[in-house]
Amino acid sequence: MAGGFLLRGRIAQGNGTMTRDWNRRTQLVHEGARRSQYGEMAEAIFLTQGFVYDSAEAAEARFLQAGPDEFIYARYGNPTTRMFEDRIAAIEGTEDAFATASGMAAVNGALMSMLRAGDHVVSSRALFGSCLYVLEDVLVRYGVEVTFVDGTDLDQWRAAVRPGTKAVFFESISNPVLEVIDIAAVAGIAHAAGALVIVDNVFATPTFSRAVAQGADVVVYSSTKHIDGQGRALGGVVCGTKAYVRKVLEPYLKHTGGAISPFNAWVMLNGMVTLDLRCTAMADAALEIATALQGDPRLARVIYPGLPDHPQHDLVLRQMGSGGTLLAIDVAGGKEAAFRLLNALEIIKISNNLGDARTIATHPATTTHQRLPDAAKAALGITPGLIRLSVGLEDVGDLIAELKAALAVI
């Protein structure tokens, strides 16, 4: 017993822990489990913000140095939250993780916790709108210098990264035009200059992620997406070394209030049980849909990293082994035609989420990337006709039939 909990899925080894030699799907079900004295089968939800100490001396000792299963306040840590953190760290191949209130709390925390006025960051230009806001507005406001590059152009990375660059940041697959960044190559450039490599890996999913093996130092997820997978709860997580997570990230997040709620952590734990099965099925369906739509004269282009004509097709297969769960279609008739297609959908839902069990269609130019100037949208390939499709778990034949019928309407 440690702090009242039996640890399952990890073997104590000296002062640290060693993950059992389990395969991914077993880890997704069992890793990091903690059971109370009642021996419950399912992970318990500890809906408590505070914890009781046996004595004043015990309280003092815990505040001086909390043990691995000792908790102080839910903003600092919680048994349910810790199970989620241990499980995702094991899957991602990192020493530790810290769960956050949302994906953007994870992105903001990963960057803000380590940066100071005068620091230099290099980032890919093709990012989710809120990530762009953090980099373009928030960091710059506090005196951080940010240089943007075309993430697929290694020469631009080489030119931008310089001695003293503190970090590089990019989405391994960009939102929404699905450009694929060469993690290993960018990591090599960054590490040569002493910079930390922070990767937003949400489109790659933990199922297909090999980011740490390819050189990423910090991996960020919006667990709102594939990890929950059912559109139920907000959450995020930052994975990295124990030194980074506990000495750099945790002090910032616990004092600024970015921690996940125990209930949401419990939702994420339950989502992880089926994560591998869902993402594999969704990626298979995405490839089938992209193949079925390719060459349709009403589409200016079909973008899917798993298609042979994608500019980074070979890279994505080396990096992930799969094209992922998202594709994009560019309707030839622009915004008006794209809206007609969207309004003809029934199974596929119009929303700005992704990674859901339900297939979702998004019009980035008027929603997720609406705040960008037209010139910036054009530079990123976000055309008026672009529709992002997050493929769900419906019958793929039904999805293809619906998309083809909607194309006929336009």
C-alpha cells in the first residue's frame, strides 16, 4: 500500500518506476491503475478538492515533500488524475505527464512555463487558430520573440533556429490542411542549437504517435479529441521528462489553475480503453473515403496524408504508419458550394470539434480560422471551399454515399 492505494501496472524500481512489458492495448486498459481498500474494478472518481492529514506533522511533511501517492489539493494532483497521467505517459513513452483543463491549457502551459522575456521561439506557421493566438499575441506581449516558418521547409527551420533559441513548436500534422512536419529532422536542427522540441500531436493521436522516439522533448494533446473520443469533456495533457513536468510545468500550472478536473480525468481514462481500436478503425475509414472522393470533378483537391499524391505521403508512413483520422476536401465552387454540401449532410454533423466517434465536418475559413486575414488564410491553403472531415465510427459505406449525394446537390 502507498498512500492508501495499491499500484497496478507499474513495478517499483529504486526511487522511480518501471512500466511492465505490456503491449499498447493492455496498457490502455490497465496502466497506472490505483485501487482503494475496496478493490473496485473500474477506476474510482475521487471528487475531492482537498485531502485530510493524520496530524499537523503529517501535513507539514507532505507540503515539504509529497510522496508518489500523496496529494495536497486537486489543483496540484488527484488520484484519478494521476491514473490518467501515468497511462498517457506510458503510451507516449515519456517519464511523466501533467493533465490540464483543456488542450489549449496544455499548449499555453507547455510554452509559458518555460519562456521568459527575451527568449526566442521558432514555430511552424500552419497552426490551429488558438495556438496562433498564444504565439502571435500572448507570447509577444510578454517579450518573447517568435519566428514563423513553413513547417515543411527544413531550410526555413535551419535559417530561423539560432544559438540561444529556447524552443521550437509545431503541429506534427497541421490543422486544417494536413501538412506533415518531419519530427526527426526538425528535432535534429533544434537540438543542435540547444532548443527544446514541443510537438502538438493531436492529429497524429497517441495511437499513431512515435514523436518521442523521433526526437520530441514535449508532446501536447487536447484529450478533448481522440482520447475522450465521444465529445463529452474538455481536457489536455503535456508529456515530457520528469524534470520538465514537475520542475518547470507543474509549478506554473498549479499556481495559474490549469489543472484538469477529476471527473474529466476519469472520462479520459475510460476513453483510453478503446482509443487504439477507435483510431485504427477511423483511419482505415478515412483512407477509404479519401480514395472514393479522389478525382471527383466537383472537388478542387482531396487532402489526405495516406494518399500517394500527398506531398508528405512517404514521411507520414515512416513517421506514423498511417494517414490518420482526418481528411480535407476543397469544393471547387468556393464557400457557396461548400455551404450547400454541408447543409445537405445528415449523418455527418457540422461542428468545430474532431476526433469524435461521430463524423464531423468543419468549414475552417468561417469557424476555427475565421480570425485570420484573407491573405494569411490563402498562404496556409485555407480556401473558401475547404472542408475538414474528422472521420468517425459510422459505416464507411454510409459516409461515402452521403458525401457523394451532397456533392450531387452542389
